[in-house]
Amino acid sequence: MRKNLMLLEELQELDLKIDGRQGERQALLDQLAELDRQVEEARLAVDGVKSELTVAEEEKRGLEANLAAEDENIVRSEARQKEIKTQKEYQAILKEITAAKKQKGELEEQLIQKTGQVEQLAADIAAREGDLDSLEENLGDRKAELASALERLDQEIASDASAKAETAKGIPASLLKRYEALRLRRQGVALVVARNGNCSGCNMNLPPQLYNSLYRGDDLVLCPHCQRMLVLRQDA
């Protein structure tokens, strides 16, 4: 059993190293995802302003068409003035021209405002696209660093996994299965040291008779409190 426990200790060290590196790997993936999110957020912001510009340009064209129509109405009404024969008809045409000119003035004011909006949106897009380009360039270097770190971690994890598989070959299948089940239930730590009368896994007192079994090293001894496997150090 002593040999099996030694192998389990080696296995757990490798498992904990792999767990730690997997945690580092996930942190790097989270950082990459955050960088992608920042770029996507900036890109969506640009697209949003572009949509606003499309609407504003369409509204501007509508105002220009309406203004052209009012100009035609004014020209047509002024031409009809020459054909007027009665005062009543003259007053009606004059009223039409006055209303059309008023409408034209309002349209011109709206067109000025809309043109300003279009120009402002176009400038905003240009600035945002410049910021997006700079962001992608700056984050590109960081993403390359993270990708390199990921590649290194993957190599280390693969190396540890290979060593783990080799170590596991020397452990009886039933004991290995028990170890893996404990790891799942105990936050990755299945094997702990008994020291100073306590279990170092849960810090609870151990019955004195357990130490006799631990000293003999013939049987697998579990902590009666946390059920982790116990191992006794020579200096414990």
C-alpha cells in the first residue's frame, strides 16, 4: 500500500498542476474573449451610427424632393398669375404662393439641420472607424501574446497529462477509481497528510488508533471526517 500511496501522491501532484494550468488557460481564454468583446462592441457602435446615417440621408433626400416640389409649385403658381382675370382668382393664387413660400422656408430650415446631422454622423463614423482600427491594432499584439501563452500552457498540460497516464498505470484500477471519485467530491484533493494528530485536509482530530494503521502502511486509511485518503510523513 505504501507504494500505491506514493504513486497516488505523484498522481495528485500532477493533477493539481494540470488543474492550475487549466485555470490559467481559462483565464487566458477569458482575456481573449474580453478583447474580442471590446472590438465587437466598437464595431457594433460604428454600425449603429452608420444605420443612423442611412436614415438621416434618406430623410435628407426626402426633404430635398419636397423642397423641389415646392419650388415647382411656386413657379407654376407665379406663371398662372399672368392668366388671372378676376380679383378673386388673384387672391387665391397669391394665397397659394404665400403658403408655398412659407412651406419652402420651413423645408429649407429642416434641410439645413438635416444636412448638419448627416455631416456630424459622417464625421462620427470616421472618428469611430479610426478608433476601431487603432483598437484592433493595439489588441492584436496583446492577442498574439495570449495565443503564445496558451500554446505554452497546452504543451505543459499535454506533458503533465502524459506523465499522469504513465503514473496511473502503476495504480490498481479500484484504487484509482476511488481516488478520482474523491477528487470530484473534495475540490481536487483526494490524498492528504496526517500531521500532529490532525487531518491536513479538514483539520479535524484523528483517532489515535488510526496512526497505528498509518505507521504499518498495510491498508488504505481514510479520514473519518472528510473521507480523504491519509498518508503519514516520516517527520509528522
